[in-house]
Amino acid sequence: MDLSEKLLRLKPEAMHAEEWHVRLELAALYRAFDWLGWTESIYNHITARVPGAERHYLINPYGLNYNEVTATNLVKINLKGEVMDGSRYPVNVAGFVIHSAIHAARDDAHCIIHTHSTAGSAVASKKDGLRFDNFYSAILYGQVAYHDFEGVTTDLTEQARLVKSLGEKPVLILRNHGLLVACPSVPHAYLTYWGLQRACEIQVATDSMRGDNLPIPQRVLEETPARSKAFNADPRPGGLPFDALLRRAGIRYEELI
């Protein structure tokens, strides 16, 4: 997204244009998740790092629905969970524990999505987790990590274990819990999460049907991720489907201030 002069004029005076850009995209993604039904009341989080050496990041105001999130009410916090922009809104502790750990550890984790979607939580609760036997799961072959359930994520000592479980992969399935993706941008995170969610939905659907599931040959699995990246070559990874989603949902940046 290139900021138009109109959007720049709507920016708070003291805010850098780069932060305003991230705030607009993140607010739009919250609205899109609400439109898609990927919400859990006021819970779960999508965070995005603010450009700069401080590693500050934006998180949803705790207590608001996703369709109430705006570019200006997103809360900027540091890696200790301290509010850095004077926001009057609180921050959910569990969200801080998970997201701050990954933002701190991964230079490429500019946007992190964590959800409790029905299909995602169902797959996370199965012993074997995500099976690589459908189109979308095949695209994610070799990119999925797992983290064992330790209860509600409020223990700071779990942060190191979360980071170790994720490693360098973009997808983390939190066992008995839900889904998480960590990517270099808001559009990239959306596209990755969309594919993961579709993979889980299809797995849940196929498991409801009689008969054996058809496996994908190992050679095909190993080739599919690279083929997918080549096919979806985009100077702004995820940008085309993200922009299309906003158009389909009728989400306009000018209305997210």
C-alpha cells in the first residue's frame, strides 16, 4: 500500500509515515478477520511491528471487537508490554506473552496472527496435527512447527519455549489451542494464515467423510512449496489477495482512522 496524500493528511501530526502505514494495514486486517468470521469475541491477536530499532509493536485494544479496531486506537507497546503511545486501553496479558516473545526473537516476524478458529483449534487438538494431504497443507509442507499446551499463556517462562518451538518456520500450531503465523508483513501474514485456515477446514471436512484419505506422494510434497512461491511471485508478497480481500469486504483505509 502506498500512502496517498489524503491518507497522510489524516495521520496524527507527531507520527512517522511508516508507523501510520502499518497502523492502517493492521486495522484493515482486523476488520477483514471480522468480516471473514475469524474472531473469538474480544480475544486473540494480530500484531505488527512498528519500523524502528526499538521493536515496538501494535496490538488490539483489549475489550474491543475486531470491527471496532482503528488505526488510531491500536496500542503501541514495547517488548516488556509497556504502553508507549499513551493509550487508555489495556493489553491482554496472554497476547503480550506470545507476541512479544516472537517479535523479540525473529527479525522477520513483523506481523503475527494468533487465532482460535474452530477448524484450526480442532486440528491443533488432534494427536497428528495437520496432515499434508490436501492442496493447501501441501503448500505449507516443511513450514509447520508445534508447541505443546501449557495452559493459558500468562507465564513469562514459556516465552523461550515458544520461540524454540517455532524456530525459523512461519507457522506454529499450538497444540490443544490454536494457530499462529509469523511473517514479514501484514499482507504476507494474511496470505499465510488464509492458506493454513483453508488447510485445516479441508482436513476437518475430509475427516467427516467415509473412506480413506488419499495421500500425496512425497516427491510432490517436497516440490509444492517452491512451485507455489514461483506461481505467486509478487513484489509485495500477499499484496494482491490482501487488497482484493479489502475490496470484497468493502474496507476502506479512510474509514479506519
